[in-house]
Amino acid sequence: MTEFLTLLPPLKARAKLFEQLTFLPASEEIETTRGLNRVLVDPILAAHPLPSFPRSTVDGYALRAADTYGSSESIPAYLTIAGEVRMGTAPNFSLSAAHCALIYTGGMLPAGADAVMMMEHTQAVRDGEVEVLRSVAIGENVLQSGEDVSEGQQVFSAGTRLRPAEIGGLMALGVTRIRVARKPLVGIISSGDEVVPPESDLNPGQVRDINSYTLSALVEQTGGQPVRYGIVPDEIEIFRNAANRALTECDLIIITAGSSASTRDLTARVIDELGEPGVLVHGVNLRPGKPTILAACATQARVKAVIGLPGNPVSALVVARIFVVPVLERLLGLENLKPEPQVQARLSINLASQAGREDWVPVRILPSPTGFQADPVFGKSNLIFTLARADGFVRIPPDATGLSAGEQVEVLLL
């Protein structure tokens, strides 16, 4: 088993874990209306073009563009109104030269029309006739058939996370059921004799369980389904039974606390006993979150990731974003990952860092005359409101010895 605090850089530690894992997302079929934030397993092909017919983008008159060439307010073109396009139906007439049709936004162009003149550029002169006060080009104010999507086109690839826009696109194509990745089950175990449930009154020396709930929220936000196994005391048999049950029932296991020096033997021993190859990393060159455990444990089904997080709430959440979230994304089969939301800001004060160590500093984002200012929120890693007061993190890379006041930094939003 790896020695405690044989520190690895975060990227190398994560790569070492991923080398041992195989990601095969399970799938299920659901109604598209329930698909927000879910991940597609199959690509989606368009069964028909979209739009499926040429349609107007404005209220006005459908016409032949050639009939408007050279027209102006001083020399208008005069067109005969052949009819009105009723919404939701196909026109039962066609346009010949010097004719037009009243049409509304979204209406289907009649045969013979190749453009639409906006109502504002026309003027009624007598019954059945209209003045056109400017010229239009072919295709102006028209959505052509297939302009958005052509028939047979792949509109979404497998591994796409569905946002509101994707849900709308699926509905536009009549796709009312989809196959998506099943939400990975993430077992969450809190350990420690001093930890009690949030609803408990505190006795001296006790603390309420925070990590089970912050981690559950992060898992749900990422697309997984948390399974909380409660609070496990520092007794090896109880600890071992809870960990084995979680490994059997879940796709990924998170154990909080028990990775600091005082209890490292218990946690690391239990994790290492769960299955081969066991503990791969015990210590990451990261602040906060140095005493992190990364393990891969074989079951009858497959090798699963087991991640031991520090018990301090800030450390646990930082480490979970760096290691738990990427594992979950791969369990979901996510492809073409979007960059995490971030903003540019100027640092308000100097921040020191140790060369070779990656530091994550919580900051508030404040308005300033030149944009945004990143104001560090200082606090120990066992104080949850250090994060609750923050808007995001500034990452100090391991090759830096700090950042200077006034320096432009990227703030990774919480």
C-alpha cells in the first residue's frame, strides 16, 4: 500500500486512478420531458428537415423578389394580393408575376414566392392591391426548409448533456423518448466518533455531519444519485461492513474523514481491503486536501473508484471537484466537456504559495471600476462558511510561488 503523504500532483494522481478504471455507462429510456441535465447514450438523427417547409420570419407579404427590384418610396411597385396564408395550413394557391400574399410570422410560403416583404415597407392603396416601397433579395425574411437541420443529420452525439436548448430541439423533431445514461449511484460514508446527524443537539466535542450533504449536492449537480450510508464510528468492523456494502451497491464510493494522520491506518486499511489493486494514491500535493486517498477496487462486476476525502468541509468539497466530478462525468459517458463557468477578475491582494503545490483559494467577486475584483476569503479548511461566503476559487498552479495584487486571474465559479 502506498505510504501516507507520498505526494503526487493532482493531474498525475487522477491519471493514476483512471488507468485502473473502465467506464461503461448503463442506460435507461426516459421521456424527453424528464431529460434536463441527463446524458444521451445514442446519437440523435433528424427524421425530417427543420423547418419542414419554407416559412416567413416576419409579418408582411410573400412575393417574388424579382417583382420588387428597383422599387422605392418614390417609385413603388404595385402588387395584386392573391390571398392570405392561414397559420397552420398549407396555402391552396400559388403566386404568379406581380402578385403577393398576406402572411404572418411562421406562415408557410405559397408556391412561387421566394421572399417576404415586411409590413412596414408596404402601403395599402386600394382593395386587393399594395404598394411595395423597397426591394428585397431572394430568401429575405424566409427560413428555408432544412435551414436549421437537414433530414438524416446528426443533431446530437452520444455523450451530450441535455440543456434546455437541446430539450427544445428534440421536441421540434418529435423525439419524445430518449435513451440516457443511468445516474451513477455514489455511496457516501461519513466516519468519525465525533460526527452526529444534523438534526442532533450537540454535546461537547461533537460536530454535525456537513460533508454527506455538500457532497450529495455536488453529486446531484454533476448528474449522479447520492446514496448516504450514514455516520460510521471509528471501529474497523463497522467501517468495513459499511464500505463493503457501498462497494457492492454503488458505482463510486466516497469516504469522508479518516484520511488525516490520526486515523489514516483505519481508513486506508479498510479501503485497501475492499479489492485489488486497492489504494493507489495517499497524499496529493494540493491545498486544501493534501491527505486524499484514491483507490480502485475490483468487484465481480468491474473495478470501481473509492475516494477518501479529508474530513474538513472546505477540503472535502475542493478535492471532490478535482477527483469525484471527473469520475462521475466518465461514468455518465460525457463527451465534449464544456469548460467550467469562470470569470476574469483582478486580485485584490498578494497571495503566497509554495512552489510545487497547487493551491485553491476561495474568493468573493466584487464589482470594480475596471470590471471585477477577486477578494480572497480566508479561513481554515474546517469552516464551511469560508465557502458559503465565496463565489468561486482562484487556482495557484504548482509552478508559481504566488500571485500578485492587481494580477488578472480566472475565478472558477462555485
